[in-house]
Amino acid sequence: METTKKLYDLDAYGTEFEAKVLTCEEVKKKDTTGYAVTLDQTLFFPEEGGQSPDQGTINGISVLDVQIKKDVITHTLAAPVEVGSTVKGKIDWKHRFYNMQQHSGEHIFSGLVHSRFGYENVGFHLSDQTVTMDFNGVLSEADVAEVEYAVNEAIIKNIPIEVTFPTKEELETLDYRSKIEIEGQVRIVTIPGYDVCACCAPHVKRTGEIGMLKVLNVQSYKGGVRISILCGFRAFVGNVTSIGIFFPVRVPRTPGVSEKSGGALGTFRKAFCQPGGTWRGSGQVKEYESGDEGKACGGK
């Protein structure tokens, strides 16, 4: 079967595309009927590398799931489309951008844990509710607080994030993180001074777009530690009251750290929020003016 061209590799900020339908087959799971559709190209990021798939529509039909196998991406739709026809796809940008914030924040956190403590990230899961990272070594509360603060410093610096596709020869001399052996072309995401990692997922263009990172929970796990985090808007939703007071949800830590993290919220608002609680955007980020994003900016 023809492999799928991954448009999200070319433009993580793209939201609409056209593609040719290669196959469309009815699939049944329990009492649900869907249609497995392959296209010649797609902007939909599939469930891969521990991250949930993109959401959106194709020809106005809801995309229920997106999976990848041997570089063929299959979209499960709620209704069929005609084989050979040209269809229009649209990504749920809010969901995509929220995932990008989480994944880029996780890279900085994992890169710092690796460089400062020598531990590897051996497990990663990015859902619509939380992000978990499993490390193969123990981190104290003070260690976690130190890394959390350093991540937010990196965010405030607004560092460009680089995506490259090095040759096999270049990879042999490149020191990068990777949890598995990768066949074929390796995609490297670099956050200068913080992390170099093999990764297949879309990322923000600059660290400032992450907004902030907040640690939610730390627990012992398989001889190491499991850390739960949230970044950006997902970190703010539910933690900003109607009068704009921020209540961090975090493990106990040394005095002063919460205040510094609160300062990161203020920096985020100055950089990305309009007066009155609306989302400014940056030319690279879509415009938001209501809902959860307004709460993040201190709006109602």
C-alpha cells in the first residue's frame, strides 16, 4: 500500500488540506460502524509515540481515530467517502496546539532530567487530560522543583525549536535521546541548550509558546519516578478564578518556588494576552478570543 505523505512534518501549524482518497472500507467495533480511510497525504497526526491523535473533520465528517502502521496513516470516519475523490481535511487547531504545548514542554523537562541527573525517560503518555513521564531513577521533591523552575526559565527565553532530518552519517556523531531503535529516516527535535531528541510529533516553533509548565504529581514507579505535568492553556484551566488568582496544584516544595512559577504566568500573560482577557497570538499561533483561553488570560 502507498505510504502517506505526512504534511504535519512540513507544517505543524497547518490546519486545512486537500487529499486524494486511496481506500475506504467499512469497519465494525462492537455496536459501532466506522470507515477506515487512507489518503495520499494528511495533516492528521496519528496516535504515535505516546501521544493522542489529532481531531477534526474530512469533508465535514468527524474523524473518530487516526492510526499509523508501516507509514500508512488510517483515518476512521463516521461516514464513507468516495475512493478516488478529492477531499478537504480540517484539523481541530485548539486540540493540536494544546498537544504541541505539552510535547515541547515535556522535551525540555526530560532533557534537563537527563543532563542534570543522568536518567532516561523510559515511558511517556500524552492524553487530553495530562502528561506522564517515567524516569529510571529517583528524583526528590527538591530535584523536581529545580527542574520545573528551569523549564519555565527556558520557556521565558523564547528559544527557537529546531526540526531536522539528519543523514545516517550525521546521526552517528549526534548525541540525542531516543527510547527505541528507529528504522528509516530519523526526525530530530532540538531545543538548543536543553534537549536533542528523536521525535515524530508536531512541536511549537519557540519555547515561549508553551506558556508555562506545571508539575501536578510525583510518585514512585518501578524503581524510578513517574511525574505528571501540564503545560500552557491546559495548565491554567481550572486554576484561574474569576478574579484571576492562580492556584498551583503541585507537590510540596521549598519556599519561594510557587511564587516564581506564578511569575511565569505573569510573563505568559504579558507576552500573549490582550487587555480584557483575550488571546493575542504571535503570528505563529492562531487567534483566540473566548473560552478557556480567555480564562488563561485572566478573562471571564
